[in-house]
Amino acid sequence: MTDDATQGERWITLSPGSTNCYLLDADEGYLLIDTGYEWEYRSFVEQLADVGVDVAEIEYLLLTHHHDDHVGFANELLDGVTVIAHEAADELLRAGENDRSGGGLLNRRVYYLAKLRSWLVPEWDLTFPPVALRDDDLLVDGDDDRLLGELGIDGTILHTPGHTPDSISVLLDDGTLFCGDAAMSRPLWAGIKYHTIFIADVDRYYESWRKILDSSAETVYPAHGDPFDVDRLRENLGAYSDEALIETDPITSQADFG
């Protein structure tokens, strides 16, 4: 097993790049939460092999939102796999690029980090191979306390917008929350205070944090960074405002660099 692939009691954490992907046991095979960037597929397959899982065992792919570092190699997995996403993701996935219609980066340190990455990683252009959802894929229109149970997973899907309108999280009955980019713990040294580095709608973002705090969530497993206690959200609720966000140029808009 590599340092970037860890196996828990009921799920496996894979980190093919800057994005944590989570593999949950289902009645038939596995449910995968998110992918990495398009160019990270080979690393993903290698990490699967390290934990003794074949790609063919993945039966479901839940996309927490449409961004390039979460759906980059989704098309590599679609054959025989059912996609689960929020209904707002349908059009955004087909567009093949991160939505840039509003919002901003969290603070000036994050802004300059994004500028630096755009220079160091020229292939990072906020686009991804468009994903066309099919008739048998599963779309939720809000919170859903039924779907995961039907797949053999004891948990609930929460609609947690703010980072993007299509953001969803997975809350297991034991208090484990896989939140995508609804919160993150990297890079804390940049003053993010467990916020995502880009927020499209601050009011909706904090509504999502309040929903999480009012739920049974205990431990947050983000797409970027290490797990942390849900009380970190309570301690930092309201730390940022619309006025604090840094408006972005086309290169850094809605950047997710983990």
C-alpha cells in the first residue's frame, strides 16, 4: 500500500494527486466519491491495485461537484458505472469547464498561490473532458436520505452549495462526512480557516455549514487535506464575507489547487 492510499474499516482513501477520492463498500462493488484531474488516472489505477481493488469493481461514481479536479478522469470510469450527482451538475458537466459566473478566491494569499500554480502547471486551465450524463444515471435535487441505503450504504446525501451550486456531500450514519469542497484543511497556513479556497455564494456556503453542524456529522473528510473535527466549522463560521473575497481573472477563477 502506498502512502497515498489508506484503508479504513468501511472505506478506502485514495489520493492520486491533490484531490482525495473515497471508495465506499456498497452491496455490489464500490461507490467512488470523486476523481482527480484528467492526467491522474494512471496514478489512481495504481493506487487501486495497491489496496487490492480492480477498476471493474467500481459500480457507482458520486461527483460532489463539477470542477476539473473532481471529474477530470470520470469518462475513464463510465462504462458500467452509474453516476450520482446533483441535478444542477448536468449542464455544468456537459460544458467541460469550471463555472466562472461569480464569487471569488478566499484571500490574497490564496490568490497569489493560484497565480503561481497557473504558471507552474500550464495544463491547469480549469477545463475537463465534458461528461454527458445518461438516462440511467441518478440525479438528486436536494438532500436525499433514500438513495445510498438502496445501494447498501448507511448514509444520506446532503446538498451543500456555496462553493458551487451543484455541491453535495455524503454523511454516513456513524458521523463521517465526505464533504467534497464544502470545507477543506489544506492549505491552513494560507489562512483558509477550513473554508474552500473559492466561494461562489457566501450566504449559501454558510447555510451549508449550518446544515452540516445541525446534522449528525462528527468527522469531516475533505477532498483537500486531512480529516478534522466538525467543530472546526463552528469555530470559523462567518469568518469571511463577500467583501473579503478576491475577484479573479479567467486563469485563477474557481481554482482548486488543494
